Amino acid sequence: MNGRELHIVLVEDDDVDVMTVRRAFEKNRMTNPLHVASNGEEALELLRSGAVPQVRRLILLDLNMPKMNGIEFLKHLRADPEHQSSSVVVLTTSNEERDVVEAYRLHVAGYLVKPVTFDNFVDLMATLNKYWTLVEMA
Amino acid sequence: MRPTYTPPTPIAELSGQALQRELERLRILASRDRGLLDAILEHSPHGIIICDAAGRFVVQNRASERIWAGSSSATKVSDWNVYRAFHEDGTPFRPEDWAMAECMRTKRPVAAREYRIQRFDDSFGYLLGSSAPIIGREGELEGAMSVFADITQLKESEQQNQRLQSELGRRVQELEQIAARAALLQRVTAAIGNASTAEDIARVVTTFGSEVFGADASLCLVRHDDKLRLMASVGVHDDELASYREVDIQASVPMARVARENKVLWLSSPAEIAAEAPMSPALLGGHGLEAKLILPLQDEGVVFGVLAYWFRHAPALLSVRREFAETVALQCAQGLKRARLFERERRARRSLQAQQRRLSILAQASKALSTLDSREALAQLARSVVPELTDWCAIDEKTPDGQIRRLILEHRDPAKLAFAAELDRRYPPSIEDPHGVANVLRTGEREWAPDISDELLVTMTKDAEHLRLARALDLRSYAVVPLLAHGRVFGALTLVTEGERRLSKEDLEFAEELGSRAALALENARLYETAEAARNHLHDIFMRAPAAIAIVRGCDLQVELANQPYEQLMGQGPLTGRPILEREQLRVHPVVAPLLELAVTRTPKIIRELCVPGSNGSDRYFHVIYQPLRSPSDQDDGVTTFAFDITEQVVARQRIERLMAEVASREARLKALVAATAAIVWTANARGEVIETSDTWLEFTGQSEAEYQNGGFLNAIHPDDRAKTMELWTAAVGAAAPYGAEYRLRRRDGTHAYMLARGMPVFGADGTVQEYVGCNVDITGLRQAEEAARGHAEALQTLNDLGMVISAELDRDKCVQAVTDAVTTLTGASFGAFFYNVLDEQGGSYMLYTLSGVPREAFSKFPMPRNTAVFAPTFTGQGVVRVDDITKDPRYGHNSPHYGMPKGHLPVRSYLAAPVTSRSGEVIGGLFLGHDRASVFDARAETLAVGLAAQAAVALDNARLFAEAQRLIRALESTNRDLDQFAYVTSHDLKAPLRGISSLAAWIEEDLGVTLAEGTREKLQLLRGRVKRLEALIQGILDYSRAGRTDGKREMLTLDKVVAESVELVSPPTAAEVAVGEMPIVVVERVALQQVFMNLIGNALKHARREDARINVSATELGSMIECRVSDNGPGIAPAYHERIWGIFQTLEARDRVENTGIGLSIVKKIVEGRGGRVWVESTEGQGATFCFTWPRVEDRRVV
């Protein structure tokens, strides 16, 4: 909004899903910088590289990924003192209870189940953006 | 003939001849007239005297001479007094008094006047004459004429007449007077007659007297002893009256004198009055009296009063009047006498009436008092005297503690009653009061105050207020009489009057009479009440007497009196007053029959014991006494029957007899019993010394009598037991308590037998111990049996424990060890071993073993027992092998390599082996027991071993099954996990690309936007549709794989709740209706059942093909299952497809028409069948469909 933008880190392995997010952002004229990592390991590297500012960052996390899946990544994240306080919103297709429970146990800020339809996804992103914008301002 | 008088023709007018003629005529006339006149004068009967103006008599006719008996001439008027006349008053006439003189004076005639004359012969007479003046022509007086007639005779006759008349008048008057007097007398008499009281009479007399006699005042006094008392007076001033109220009969006043002397006194002048009564005061208001008339009132010579009449002006007391007065006095006297008599009579009558009234009251009171309700009687008594005799009546009684209690208070006016009650409440009477009831109660004397003076009121009241109130009651007189009974004062009767009424002496006596009657009546009432109470009491006692009593009299034996027990005994209802003989049942009644006998034989008093048969075999017995009654004349008058129910005694007696017989028989039996059971019977005295001999003891122990007595019995007892036995015996004797001991007693043959010794103290009537009686029982066998039983019990316990262990313990090895230990212990083996087969992972079997009684090392070196002759039976499961000494058994020692036991093997002589066979018949293993001694194992041990082996088999089976189950469970869990993982991964990984495809297709459409051709768009739509379908199918597979595998716990649910939730989750459209019927309660896993319902209901809604879908869900219990039905009003399903629809991915419509995975029903089927249920459909095309399934009502605790 005023230079203090929220950086969105998208941890997602599926290209189409990434495209979905990008399109959703475009649709809503969301200009937040979007960083993409295709699995947990890459995401950690990305965060530690400093490419993403410490504060004002939101991690959208997919759970099913190769090498290091979302839950594992979360564990690492929460174990890392530097990054443990990062806000994470899980964005996944899985609605398995055990995933939900585990995610919340690792202090995610939200758990969103990816619908298949695009429009809902767009709305979802818009809502997210708005929410985080508001929250950040407080 | 009247002299004619022709008016003279005036002379002047006449001439000579005429004159002459006239004169001649006149002379003729004149002579004629003269002649007439002379005739008249001569013959007139009347005397005529004519005089001239000087009074000289001109003419006096013959009549006049006759009348006057002479005549005299008179030349002047003053001479006329020769003619003598008198005025009325006797004064002589003066000449000018004559009428003639008067008329000459007045020149007017004087009409007829009467004169009383004295004739010239001195006789007297009367004249009636008139005089007229003669007036000349010029009016001058010429003379007078007087014409008179002798009316002497007339007068005399007139006078005579007058005299007669006056006489007549006088007589008439007299008669009138007499008549008046008579009438007056009559009136007086009548008035007197009407007057009833003396006062009235007196009043009458005085009033009349005044009238009659014209008296100004009259008084009537009546004699009372020595005094004259004023009864009535008229005309006397009040202040003077005072002195006449009472006159002493000896006083020197006229009245007294008259009374004393019985003479009429007539004082006709003040002088006489003064002479008679110089002291009499000035009367009549200061005016003096002129006359007094005092008459005595007497009857038969006795003066009883005086009548006095006073006159201001003395009347002429004619004798007639006097007589009259006397008559009046007499009348009065008689009247007074009569009045007195009448008065007396009336008083007497009144008194009589009063007396009669009193008597009637008394009679009424007596009648009232004749009621036995004393309270009522008193009330009635009080009511009978109030208000007739008195105004107040009160009855008080003396309470036992000496206080006054008011029983009755009566007055006509209830307000006054209330007032009096209030007064009593405020100032309650106390027994200390000096007057009234208290006084009477204390002294027993009556109290009478005929006139309550104010002072008396003051003394009787307690304070000023009390006095005021008492005064307000206006009580005038009272009488209080005591109520006495047997000389004791128990109450008081009070009468009080108000106003004018006073209580006289008669009233007092009457009160006493009443009081005494009341007292008597009360006493009677009380006595009666007491008597009545006593009578009632007696009657009660009679009626409730424990015996049946009846009195009969007469030849027909009429029941005079029968009490209730008697009537009950007869059982014929009430009997009193009826003849006994009237009823057949009575006559033949056993209690009645002797009556007849008595009546006939006349014996004195019969006593019988009778039996009265009861209705249901319960006979009753009676001790009956028949007592003849003797009347006062010593005649036999009847019979009294007393029947005492002695059934109980008789029954008791009978029972005692029976008991005694029983006792006798029991005693015999006891004796026999004792003889049968007890080995020994003995006795000891109260001090515990054995004195009497005991044959049985001697027989048993072989001791002699001498050895036995004086404590010698101890010697037969085992030495170890002697001390204890003696201790117990001494203690028991000391405490007079039962004795019991066990000891070994030496038999005759020297062996010891276990004896149970028991002794009981025998108490006498005084409670002290008379002796001890005892018996000894041989319990050797018992002891032995006990031992055996104990052994059995132990074994059972062990077996039981073992059983519990086995059933609880699923660990095979532990089970087996337990069994081995148990069997070794129980059989008494020194060691035991259990060899058993197990299957390894590969399915091969091998042998394990447990040991008991020896450590494992003892056998570790040795190989497994093999199929030798000894072991074969066991391992082949043939049967139990029990050998007393294995080393001597023919089967032993034939097998290599050891040919017997291996070296180092524990020595075994006794051998017991049992196979352990599973339920399937397979030999699982064998139990081997050994003992180094021979013949240790008996049949019991064998049985034990077999039993234990069986238990071991069961345990092993269970353990095996359990292990198997565990293994399967683990495998299943593992599979499930794999499946879950697979499903999860699959769904995610399969769905991801689908998502991508869908999104890309959408983006392509978007990107191309309007440039997109319609066909292309359509294709893209189709593309996305297919993607969706694929996703649905994938989800379906996932669901299917997961279906039925929830691990929720069972809950007790009402099915309708489950169904309702399912319906909600399905969210039917508003037009659709899902009806849920009554559902049973189940204990199931909710989620699974819900899934089934959701699928079925969802299906019904999806395939309804109508807005108003109607779905009915119902469930019924079917034994251990429930049957659920979901029916809809959809298109229905043709029977051809009833099976196919349950298959996975099966749809009845092309997916392009209805998007349907076709998974739902297969899921339902999987879940239901997984639970052990069944699914099916009932439907025909066009008739809707009903999907049914069964489900267990209570699910097992299954781990799936």
C-alpha cells in the first residue's frame, strides 16, 4: 500500500497451482511481491537467503510436495529461531484431519483447502489479501 | 147595654124648638140612660163606687154594700181609709194606696188589682177591682170610678187551692226528695256495692255525703284496733288532713266519742262544736265550721268506723235527713263491713291463690325434679318460680373443696341474666361472705330479707362499683334456703325480687319447701345416677362376663336374661324374653338339655362338662352349672345357667395327654437313638465327680468299675489330651455350663478313637444343678472323613484358582506354568513337567516344556521325551498312564538309547502322565508327574491330573486363539494403515493434475475471451465437466475405500436422532419431505450408520425426479438386528436391476444425463455387510423404491 507491502512466499510444487495463484493475484490487482519455492527445502533456502524481508511476510504453504513436504517444512521453520515467528497459512487440497491438526499444532495462522474451481480461489486470495492488509496495518 | 152617648150637637147651633126637642130628647135619653145606669148600678154583681173629684162617694151600689158588708160615706179621699185593706206584707192601706186614688192621680185607669180587705164586719176578704178616672169634656177630672168584685171565695178557694197545691207541692217535693234520696241511696248503695275495697266505699260515702247532705267536707275513718284511720276524705285541706290520719279512740274528740259511744252526734252550731271539741283545729281553710255530723259505722253493735260531715253553714237537719244520714251510715257501715269481708275474702282468696300457685309450682317443681337429670330438674325448677313467684332464682352448690359453684341462674330477662353473670364474674362470691349463699352454706340456716335496705346492700357488696351495680338491679327482697340431704348442706336456693314485689313469710316457707324438695330430688337424682351407673356397670360386667350366663323362668323356660356369650353359644341370635323351648335347635342344644332335666327332676344344682360341637369340627367344651333360683317364697322360680368355656383347658389337657404319649414315645426313641449313636453315656454329680457307673464306658474302654470311678476315667484318655479335658470339665462344672471336649480315648483293643464328649447340666426346680448328663460320640470316622474332605476342598480350591488363572491369563507360557505347578502340588508329585507343541512362524511345530518342583537345570541337559512305549500313550492322546513303579512296568526300558531313564535323570518310581488334547482333538502336549517313591499317585491324583490336563488344553487353546487373533488384528491394522495412506496419497496426487486441467481450461477460456468460437467454448465446458466427473470418481473411490472403517465407539442412540442428523446433513430442498418413523434404541457406532442413511436418503432425493419428493424412513427390531427402510416416491427401479445397482460405479442413467458416481450404494453395501447386515431393494418401476438394510442392534466390541 505504502511501501510496506506484504511479501507472499508461495511454497508449491504444482506449476498449475502456482499459475492459479498468480492469476488470482492479477485478477485482484494484488501487487504484493510473490516469491515461489517448489518444495520445503527450496523454501527454507529462500527464507534464509534474505530475499524475503523478515517482517511483513506471509507464507502460503502447500502440504504435499516432494523432498520436504509442508509439515516437515513447518517443523523446520518453527525450529528455526530466526524464522519461527513467520505467519503461515496452509493452502492445500488435503482436508485430512491429521493434516489440519498437525498444521495447527505447528502454529499456522490458517488452513485453507484449495477448491478446484478457480473463481473461489480468486475470492479466497482476495479475502486473504484484504485480511492480511488489515492485520498488518494494526 | 151601653149607655149611648151621642155627641151632643153643639147647643149653639140649636134653636128654641129644636132646642126643646133636643132637650126633650136629651131628657128622654138621659132618663133612659139613667135608668140603665140605675139598673146597672142596682143589679150589677160588681161593686161600683163612684166618687167625684174630691173623693166623695157619689155612688155605691148594692153589690158594693154587700161585698163590703156595709158601706160608708166618704167625702174625701182621706176618708177612704174607712175602707180597710192590707198590703201583702200586712201593712194597712193608706187612702192613696187605693187604685181609685191612683187613677185620679194619674188620670189613667188602673186595671184589675187584688186587694185584701177587712170588711165592715171585720171579716177579711179579697177584692178584684179596676178603677178609672172620669174625665170631663175638657179633660178635667170629674171623679173616678171603681168597679170591684168580691173574690174572697175565689181567693179563699184560690188560697185553699194554693194551700192544697203547696201541700201537694210539698208532698211532691217530699216525695221527690224521698225519691231523690232513695235514688241517691240507691246510687250510694250501688256505688258501695260496686266498691270492693273499704277505701272505695269510704270514698263513695264521703263524696255522696257531701252531695247529699250538702256537706262541705266529709271524712271516713275506719277503726284499726285502738285507732281510727282515715280511709277517705273530700273537701279537707291537706294540712288539716294530717291530723286526721290517725285518731286515737280514746281521744276526746267528737269522732272518738262517736266511735266509743256508737251514737250519732250532731253539732249544729259553732258553739256546740267548740263545746265538744275545743281542741279541734280550725278547719276548712280557716273558715269555721258551723255544724258537724258524725255518724258511727257499726255492725251488730260493734263500731268499726265513723263518718263525719262538716258543714260551713248548718243545714236544717230534718229528721228525714237524719234518718237518711243514718241510713247512709248504715249502708256505709254495711258496705264497709262487706268490703272488709270482701277484702278479707279477697285476701284470703289471694292468699289461697298464692298458696295454690305455690302448690302448683311446688307440684311442677316436684314433677320437674322427678326427672333424673338433676341439672335439668334444677333448671326447670328455677323456670317454674320465675317470674311467677320471684324475679330471680339461683341455685348454688358447695363444691368438694368448699367453694361456691353456681348451677342455675334464672330471670325472665336474658339481658339481666347476662348482667348478673358479668357481676358474678367480676365479684365472684366467696365462701367467706357474711351474707347470702355463703352464709347459708356455712351455717345451714336460712336467710330472709323481706326488704333489702340500702345498708344491707352495702354490707353485701364489695366496693363502690359493686354497690352501684347492685343498686342498679333494684333488688328488693331475697330469701336463701339451704339444700339439705342427710343433714348435710350441699347447696342453696336463692329467690330475689325486684321493684314492687316482696317476698313474704309464705314465700320464704315456700322456698324452704321447694328447697327441701329440690334437695331431695337432687339427692335422689344423684343416688339414681349412682345406682344407674352401678346398674350399668353390673350389666356391663354381666354382658361381658367371661362365662355365658342365662336366667330362665317359668315352665316354658322363658329366658329372662342372657348375656352375650350365652347368645353366642346358642348361636340363635338374641334370646332375652323368648322361651327356650320355642326352637328345636335350642331344645337339643347340649347346654340346654340339662335344663329340662333340672326342670323335671328338681335337683339342686347340676354341674356338667359338656361338649358343644363346632361348625367346622372345632368343638368347644364348657363347664356348666345349673343353679335353680328360689323366689322369696321359697318356690322354685327358674334356673340360672353359668357356662364357662373350658375348651382351652380341655384342649390343653388333651394336648398334654398327647404330648405325654409323644414324650413317652420320644423318650423311647431317644433312648434308642442314644444307644444307636452315642458310644458312651455317663453321669456326674453337681460337683463334677463321677459316681455313677457307666456300662458303656466300661464296655468301650475295657476299664473296670473301680478304675472308672473317682476320676479314674482320665486314665483311659490319651495322655496328651488329659490336661485339656480336665480343664474344660472343671470350667464347665464351675460355671454350671454345658461341657464339651474332644480327646482320644483308648479302646479296649488299645487303639485310640477320637471321641467327642458332651455334657449338659440338669437343673432342678430351684435353678441349681442337680447333676450332669453326658455322652461320648466316636468321631474317628468323622475325623477321617474331615481329613479327606479337607484334602478335597484344597484340591478344589486349587483347581478353582487355577481355573481363574487360566481363564484370565492369555499368555500361554504363564498358563502352562500355572497348570504344571498346580498339578504337581495337588497330586503330591515331587516334580511335574508339561510338554507342549507350538507352531512357529513357519508353521513347524516344536516342543516347549515347563517344569514344576525342580529347577530347569535338572532337565536342561536332556532331550525331549520321545515316542517311547511309556510316552507313546500320552503323546498319541490315548489316555492316562498311572504306574505305581515305573521301573517295574513292562513298557519301561525298551527304547534306546537310554533304555530307561537317562543318566542323571531324577529318580522316578511313581509315574503319572496325562495327555493334553485341544477341543479339536489334537494332542497339544502331555502332563508328566513323577515321584521318587512308589505308589504315591492314587485314583484321585489321576482324576486331578486328567481334569487339569483338560483345563490346560482349554487354556492353551485360548492362548493360541488369542495370539492368532492378535496377529490378525495387527495385520489388519497394518493393511488399513496402508490403505489409508494409499487413499490419501492417491486422492491428493490424482486430484492435483485434475485441478490443474480445470484451471487451465478456465484460463484458456478467459484468455481467449470473446474470440472464442461457440463450439470451442462448448468443448472447453465439456472438458471441465469431464474433469469434475473424474474428480468425483476419484473421491468416490476414496470414500469407498474408507467406507466402514471408522473407529468410533459404540453409543446408545435413538435411531431417529441419527436419521434426523443424516437428513440435516443431506439438506433436502424445501419442497421435499423426509418423514422419520418411530425408531428403536440401538447401541451402535454412529458415524457408520449415519453414512448409510445419508447415502440412501441423499440418493432418494437425487433420483426423485420431482420437486415434492416424499421419503419415509422407518426401522423395526428383528431379534438381535434392526431392519431399516428408506422408501421414496421416485420413479422406482425395475426388478431386473435390483442386484446391479449395488455394484461399484454402477449407474442406471448415463453419466451425461445424471451426474452420478454410482458409488453411494456400493458404499452402503460395504458398510452394512461389514457389520454383518444385509442390503436389498424393493421396488417396481413407477412405484417408488424402498431400500432396506439390517444392522445389529447392539454391536460387538469389534476392532476393525
